[in-house]
Amino acid sequence: MNNPEKLTALLTYSLVAIVILLFVLIAVFAIMTIKNKQKELEETEQKDDKKENSKKQKSLGENKQSIHKFMEFETVDDNMIIQDNSKRFLMIVECQGVNYDLMSGVEKTSVEDGFVQFLNTLRNPIQIYIQTRTVNLESSIQTYKERLRKNEDKLNVMRISYDEMIESKKYSKEELDRAFFELTKQSNLCEYGKDIISNTERMSLNKNILNKKYYIIVPYYASELGLSNLDKEETKSLVFSELYTRAQAIVASIAACGVRAKILKSDEIIDLLYMSYNRDEAEVFGFDKAIMANYNEMYSTAPEVLDKKMQELDKIIEEKAVEKAREKLNEAMSEKRQEVQEKEDNIEYLIDELAKLLLDENEEYIEKDVIKNAKQKIDNAKAINEAKEKIKTKEGGSDNEERPKKKRGRKPKTTTE
């Protein structure tokens, strides 16, 4: 081949290679643009979904599962509730309520301004939890009884010493009067203590005395630390410091409203959870009794839901059965009374019929004419009695009709006179 032919061949090969390369580049560019558009579409769809979810949450208000999530926990340690395999931590701030209705206008305004400032200082999500409990006066009653026992012991000692003073005859009248005055005062104190205990025990029987407690739940996530090479203990210590700072900031900011607050300790958190799990049984078997009984790992003493439902159904069945038995018994008694009344009303007729039956049974021993005559007399006596009753009823009706006529006749005479 000549040099010009070689050159043209090289040029054609190079031209074909360039064309192929251009097609490849165009295809790569097209694929990249398509992928970018798909990513943009996915991002826009995710943003739209987030916006819709946020709108739904705003429209529905509080998430109803938030309390349920709060109740699910693994353990309570270092004044924190640990959840989600040490990924979520909660600290609880207990708040004392203020009597807003008894405040003046200036005080109400200051409380409102303080609450607005508290809301403006929030930088993290919180949850407000309200728990209603019946007032448990058992601990107060035990304290009163212990003090009363000490006062009674003191009173017995004073009585013995006063009796010894009288028997010794070594003390003057003024000293004896002073000792008698102290003895009387101590006796009155013991009587007053007994009255307080009896009144408090009477109040404790009233289950309508309720107390509301207010809590602020402060969450913290382990992912907020930004550190991945940490074990659970290191994570817990770092989270505790951060969460404690948040809780203290809330305590300080809510003090502007005049609300006193404190961070709950581990045993107080367990008491709160125990009360939440055991609404009905907490008064019978409280948290303090559970701890005293060495049930340190127990957090629920309530029966199963199906067992409770079965008990309620048994109560309903028993009440309905008693009510139905009473109703049917009253119906049976009324029917029995009606039968007795009917027999009392027809007693003469029954006597006559029984007498006739007795005469018929003795036909073998008595002549038929005699029996027939006896039956005729029974019928005649019956007819006479019926006639007398008819006459009595007519006379009673005529008397009742004549009396108002006489009264009507007297009235015009008095007017003419």
C-alpha cells in the first residue's frame, strides 16, 4: 500500500473511534442526567411526605402513641428512664401547681409572662404528663399513731409520778397543783391526738379525694452526642450530664411562673411508673409495701385485662341474677296474695259447695229426701243472703243520693229568708 492510502486508512479509523467515543459520552451524559432527575424527584416526594405528615400531626394535635412510648422502658438508672436499647433517655421534672384563680390580676399577668418566656426558651421537645392519684393518708396516720404512743407513754409516767407525790405528802399544794396542771395538759393532748387520728382515718376512707401531679418529660437521644465509638456506660454518663443540664434549665425557666419544680430521683420515677401501671391496685398494695416486701424487680401487680373483665362480668351476672330473683319472687307473692283474696271473696260459695259435696258423699247413710231437703235449705239460705246484700247495696246507694238533694233544698230556703 502507498503512503496516501495508509494515511487515509488511519484517518478513517481515527474518525470512527472519535465518533464511537462521542456516542459513548453522550450515552453516559444522558444516564447521569436521568439519575439526577430521579434523585430530585425522590427528594421532592420525601419533602412532600414530611410536610403532609407534619400537617396531619398539627391537625390531629398530640400523638396518641406518645404516652405509650413513654411507658415502654428497659430500666431506670441514674435518675433516667432508658429506652430503645440505650438509644433514648428520659428525665422527669415534677412541678408543683399554683392556685391561679386566687391570684390578683397583676399576679396572673406575671405568671402568663413567665410561661411565655418558658416556652420561648425551649430548644428541645418536651412532653407534659398529668397523673391523678387518690390521696393516701396511710403514712400520715402511722406517723400520728407513733407520736400518740409516745405521748401516752409520757402521760403514764406523769400519772405515776403524780401519784407518788400525793402519797409522799412532801410537796406543797402549789407544787401538786402545778403537777396536776401538767398532767391535765398532757391528757388533753393525747385526747386531741386520738381525735385527729380518727378524723384522718375517716377521711382516708373517702376515695373521692384526688390529687393531681404534673410532670415534664425531657428526652435525649444518644445520636445527639455525635460519637459512635462509645460503650453503654460512657454513653449513659455523657447523656446524663447533657440531660441534667436540660432539666435544670427547665427548672430555672419555669420558676419565672412561680412554679417550683424538681428533678425526680430513680425511686420516685419507679413510683410514678408503678402508679401508671397499677391504677386500681396501687392503693391496696403500694410501691412502698412492694419495696418492703423485697419485690425490687416488680413494676406491675395488676391482674391481666381478661381476668379483670371476667371479674366485672361475674359481678354484673350476680347483680342481674339477684335483681331477677327479687322481681320473680315479688310476682309470685302477688299471685299468691291474689289467690288468697279470691278465696276470701268466695268463702261463702266455697262453704256451700263443700257442704253439698259432703252430703253427696253420705248418700249411703242418709235418706235421699233428707239430703235433697238439706241441699234445698243451703240454696235457700244462699238466695236469702244474696237478696239481703242487694237490699243493703240499694239502701246505701239511695242514702248517698238523698243526702246531696237535701243540701240542695236547704240552700234556696236560706237565701229567701
